[in-house]
Amino acid sequence: MATTYLKTASKTPESESGNAQAVVSEMLARIEAEGEDAVRHYARALDKWDGPIVVGRDEMEARAAEVPEQVREDIAFAAGEVRRFALAQKESIGEFELTMGSGLTVGQKMVPCNVAGCYVPTGRYAHIASAYMSVATAKAAGVRTVIACSTPYRGGGIHPYVLYAMNVAGADIVMTLGGVQAIATIAYGLFTGKPADIIVGPGNKYVAEAKRMLFGKVGIDVFAGPSEVAVIADDSADPEIVAVDLVGQAEHGHESPAWLFTTSRQLAETVMARVPTLIDALPQPARDAAAAAWRDYGEVVLCDTREEVVEISDRYASEHLEVHTADLDWWLANLTNYGSLFLGEETTVAFGDKASGPNHILPTKFAARYSAGLSVHKFLKPLTWQRADREACKTLSLATARISRLEGMEAHARTADVRMAKYYPGHDFDLGRPVESAE
């Protein structure tokens, strides 16, 4: 087997992450120390926003008038599909009760987080879809309070379409905040008095770093980076569609990798020739973003066999993975590392990004090797419980006391001893040999 790199990236996802850690660390420290005053400072300095942080319901209703009817219908459709998929995910897991061999009754209870923070980026583009991807999924999980944040758009408040999408998806509280200050505000419960249990949503390298640093204080969805796309194609694929789909994701940003893994040299060469032309035809700012992404991060890998393609694809563990080949079922059965899979040319990553239902908040930077994307599962805690009668207590006490003493943990053993003494006075059970003092 042989692998040939027909185009190699000059940068990696870590190339531009240089000072993010230092910047974020300083901002988080100041916000933790100074609270809401620091947040207002960063909102003015970084986003040129000096208005109210929390968006009132009257403001939401007033700005909804700026949303055309067709836009409302499209947002309602897409949010409904996301909600439908999330509810199906919720139904795929459930609560149960089980009697163990000891007689102990155990169970699992699905309990949603109480407070979730949903970050919706707005910079080069107005990320309408990210609003309902996060908020609708959290509400489908049963989260009581969903706090949504988004950056002021071009000097004004939250983009009216994004704000409308947040409202349709069910956000309980909306704040006009972006960047690190938004993530810190959600985590510390500033302006709301409700610290988040989990923070989700995509963002730039500073947002990603803030989530990483705050992980532990709060839960997060994934360690996210710039959007990624990979396309697997054989000689049955349409090179025009492959090229268009690569460019379609490269427009996300200057650091968004686009990869092609193929067994067809002819297709690879056709795609490489076509991509720059497609990029040149884009409007700004998409043209600059896609051109930089393809130039610095784009790769084309030629493989001899489909098994070799699987090996390469799983190594890259791309956020989005399209498959344009014959025998799609074979690829579905054999691929293991990806954020979300798009089988056949009739579907495309853009469907998943905007309207098809499965969530578009997905793992990047190789995290798909061990993590999945955002789902209702992220907002649900599968909590366990147990209950014993006297007979089960006896069975478990004997085993627990003996094992504890073998480990040298006498205090553990005595929690079993006291129960046996109470429930079965006068009985001589083998509870193991008491641990002798090491003194």
C-alpha cells in the first residue's frame, strides 16, 4: 500500500494558537476578580458595546419585527428538525431498575443539568444555525434554564435573525456578549445569578481556550477548534461536487482545514485545479477565508485501496466527513473516527450545518477519536441509585468487609460490621480479619 500527498498543508491547527492562552488567562483572572465591571469593560473595548447585557423580552419581541416571514419559516423548520433529532436521541437512552444477584435493587435516572450556557458566535458571519443547534438541544434534554450569549453584530445588538432563532429554540435568558467575557460570564453566573453547569457552542480560538481553562469549574461540550471537512471520493465521484463541498467548508475561516482522501488520481487532479477557481468566484469575506484555508491547511491524499483511505481518514478524525463512493454501506461499517458522517453526494455538510437535524457542534483537532458532537446526552446525567433489603445487605456486607480488610481499609469494613451487628445480633459471620495497626 502507498500513500501520496498531492497537496500538503503548510500549517497545522495549532499554528495560530500562539498567544491565546496568555490572553485568555489574563482576561479570566480579571473577570473573576472584578466581576461584572470587568465584563462591561471588555464588552466596550472588544465589541464596542455599551448597551444592556441582558436582553429583555420586550426587546426580543420588538426586534422580531425585523425578521422577514420567509426567514421565520426557515428558522422554525430547521430548529424543529434539530429538536426532533434531539428528542429521538433522548428516547434512545432511558431509566431502568434492576435486581442484582445479591438482591440489591439498583437503577439509573436521567437527570438534566439545571443551567446550560449556549454560546453563539457572530463575527464574519451571523451564525443563525448555532443558536438552535445548542439551545433547542438543551431544551429537548429538559434543562431548566438555558442562557444564550452572542456578540453584538457590527456595533449593534445581537443580529436580529440570531436573536429570533434563540427565542424560537427556547432560550430562557439572552445576553449581548461575545468572546472570552461571554464564556466567563456564563461560568460565573454574572448578570443572572445562575452559574452554568455546562457551556456549549462553537467559537474562535479565544473562546475555545476559555472553555478549556474553565473546564472543571463547568462542563463543556468539546475542545473545539476551526471547522474541518474531509471528503472521501473514488472514481465514481463527481469532481465538481467534491470541489464545491471542500470550498463550502473552507469559507468558515482562514484556519479551516479541507482534506480530500481518494483512490483516483484523475479526480484528485481535477479537484485541485477546480478549487482555486471556485474560491475566486466567492464574494468577500468568504473569498479571503477560503483562499487562506485551502492554501495553508488544504491537503489531497492519494491512496491505493479503500482500506488505506479508512486508515488515513481515521487518523485525521475530521469534524465533518463526506463519502462520495460506491458501496456506501461498506464505508459506514468501517469508518470509526469522525464528528458527523455524510454518505453520498445527495447530502452535504452544509445540510448538517443548517437544517438536517443532527447537531453541527462537533469535535475538531483529532477529538473525534474519543468524543462525539453535541447531543442531549451532554446535558443529561445518567445518575445511579441503589436500595437494599436486610438480606441483600447481609450478602453485600460480608463481601465488602472481607475485601476492605484485604485492602487494608478497616473503616470501610466497619460500616458493614455495624449493620451485621444490628440486623443479625449474635450471628458469627466471616467479616475478614481486622486490619492491625501499622504503628
